[in-house]
Amino acid sequence: MLISSIIVDDEPRLALGLQKILQQHCPTVNIVAVCFNANDALQQIIKLKPQLVFLDISMPGKNAFDMLSELPQINFEIIFITAHDKYSIQAFKYCATDYLLKPINEEELVNAISKVTKRLEQVTSNVNLDLLLQQWQNKKFLQLHKICLPTFKGFQVLELKEIIYCEATNTYTNFILTNNKIVCAAKPLIEYETMLEEVGFFRIHKSFLINVNHIISYTKGEGGYVNMSNGKELEVSRRKKDQFLIKVKEFYKF
């Protein structure tokens, strides 16, 4: 894996020397910026979002710890590089991957990069696993979760994924399904809104409660319109528009 990295050192000769050593011995390290002061480094870190920062501690004006304290979060690996070992305890408070003394020992540098690679692979693995579990759980929930509707003849059980949208009809609710059937439930829409709002449904209008999974597109307007998977176009009320767009953005993460 390529590791996007920034070098920060107030001595250009040493910074460029480190870059050369990395190019020769650590081909997986991709240097995206070289900074010669803390202020420039702060801007580049925020802009480029590197995975690794090689950070000289002692710099004039603002040192490495001052700079790190100004970041909203430290979501990258750090290899501190310094001419003194007096900062080691303070450095590791920032969960540094390694702490190297100048002049740089090539073998120690390679070992430090190996540690970074393992840590990044572990983080990536954990993130992918969390995402996979979340997707599986959501899918499993929608596959297994069902609703029981009281009808005029008794009751009917539906899987949530079958429901495209619900439509208010006086004091009853029509459930429009993926098989083109309609089930009339003997309860008002407000009851199903309360029941289903946490599992991917949203009331876009006084007459419509939709399954967000079945949205095909949205057309702007005073309130706008949604096109559902069965080809039906439904109105979004003006007062529901903002909440609806927030719901969709949360649901689809765009």
C-alpha cells in the first residue's frame, strides 16, 4: 500500500535528505508535501489529509507539539524526528508510531515504516469490517423485519422491503407493495409513521409515508416530487422538504 506522507523540518537540507532516503529505501512512502515550518505544515495537513507525518519537534516559533494542539483531530500516524531524546515522553503522549534521532539510521527508518504500514492496515481492516457488518445488519434487518397489519378480514404480515409507500385514505392506510398489490390497513397513517420512521420510512406529505429504499429520484420544486420504484410520482410538501432532504442525505451518505 502507498502511504501518503508529509515531511516537516525547519532545516531544508535535512528535510530533503530524508525525502531522498525514503525514495531509496521506502518505496511505499509517497511524499505529498515537504514543509519547513509549523504554520505551513498545519495548512498542508488539513488540506492533504496525509496518512503519515514525519515531524521534527524543535522548530523556531511554534514547535511540533504546539502545531499538533491546533489540529481539530490527529487522524494520521506520526514519526517524530529530532536531534534530542528529551522529548520522547511528551512525544508518545500523541501515540507516535516511532521516535527517531538525527542523523537518521536507515534501518531504524525502514522498521518505523513497517510499523506504520501494519497500523494502517489494521485500521483499514477494522473500518472495512465495521462497514461490512453495518451493511449486513441493515440488510438482514430489512429482510427479516416484518409488520402485521389489521385488515377488514383479519390481518396480513408484510416484509418492510415489500412496502414502497403508504397512503392515507380517511382513517385507513393503503400499503402499496412491490408486487403491485395494495393492502388496506384499518389504522390511520400517523400510527405507521411513528412505527416505521426509525427503519427507513419518512412522511413526505400528509398523505404519503415512503420507504426511502424505494426512491428512484427527486425533482426540485416548491416542495418537489419523488419518483418511486413502481413509477409513481409523489408530492413532497413544502414544510417537509428540508427534513426530507436531510433524511435522504443521512440514509445514502452523500
